[in-house]
Amino acid sequence: PAPPVVAVDGPAASGKGTLARRLAKQFDFAYLDTGKLYRAVGMKVVRSGGDPEDEDAAEAAARALDISELEDPALSGDDAASAASKVAAIPGVRAALLEFQRTFAAVPPDGKPGAVLDGRDIGTVIAPDATVKLFATASVEVRADRRHKELINRGEASIYAHVLEELKARDARDMNRAAAPLVAASDAVVLDTSDLGIDEAFAAALRIVEGPV
Ligand code: C5P
């Protein structure tokens, strides 16, 4: 039988990363943050002096990506996020990253069955037959507030209004692109975390995943 796959999708700062990581720990499944792939491609292009909207440069960077490049701490920053959402709109970039993600889901790296993947198109494109699909969401104001506080806690300068504008721009790019736009799969369970703390959100996610997995 195919190993269980948990697909966790949702917009930026919806809590999907934290939920996915905790679910993986709970079930002892492998975990893949697919956003890191796009972030790494975006940063690779920017660092070489290129434009993340340049299709040829972005596609070449995606093809040349090595998993060792996913450990770079700079990938968590907003520059990487912005570059990621630009390269992510390019079909050739998505195609270059597809097989790695599908293989991860089918044959998790440590050989143990079971994988949790989080991103934007896991339930729709990467793993349409996933065992269970969770779509985490929250209002854009709540997401901006969480992101703003996270930056402040890390000791970085942050202005709420600026974070809100950046999130809105990234949402628009992710939802309106032609290639694998951000949308809940028709068979995904939507979890709105706007009014939930992280423990409450995790408890809700666990209830959704525990049935099928
Ligand atoms: O999830 P994260 O915020 O790290 O993703 C960064 C960007 O990468 C997203 O805004 C999106 O444009 C892109 N992405 C994607 N498909 C995925 C994961 C991320 O298009 N599966």
C-alpha cells in the first residue's frame, strides 16, 4: 500500500508550517517544507545578480538546486519570500521541483513510511491522492499581526502596515498566477486559525488528520 501522505496547504503565515511540523512529529512522519525550495531558487537567482521574474534564469536555478542549499538561514527572511513568490509563478520552475517533491511523498528519505508536506499546491498538484488534505487559513490581518510579532521577537525591525502590504501582494501573486495557484483542493478540510492559539489549532488539525491516518 502507498505510505500515508498528509498535505498541508495555505497562504503565508496561516500557521501551516507549524501545524505540519507538529503533525510530522506526532505521527513520526518525514516533513518537507516545500516553500524552502522556492525560497532557495529565488535567493539563488537574486544572489547571482539576476531577476527572479526572468524565466530562463529562474528555471536554470531550479534545475541546478541542490538540497544542501535548503539549510541557508537567509531563506526564512522576507527577501527570500518575495523572490520565492516570483519564481514560483514560472511553470518551468515548478516543473523542475515537481519530481523531488513527489519522490519525497512516495519514498520519505529515512525509509519510514509517512510524509507531511506543506506548501501551496500539495493537495492540488504534488499529491492529489494524499491520505488527508488540510488547508490552513486565517484573515490577512491576523496573519500580518503574527508575522509582525515574529519579526519583532527575532529582534528585527518591522512595521505592521508594511508587513500587511507585503502579505497582500504575496497572496495576490500566489492566488492569481496561472501555474498551480493557491486554492484549497475540493477534498481538503479548511481550518481557519484566525481565532485559535497554536495549541488549539494543532488540536483541531489533529482531529482532522487522525480519522484518515
Ligand atoms: O510557504 P512559504 O511562505 O515559505 O512559501 C514562499 C513562496 O513560495 C510562496 O509565497 C509561494 O509563492 C511559493 N510556494 C509555492 N508552492 C509551494 C510552496 C511555496 O508556490 N508548494
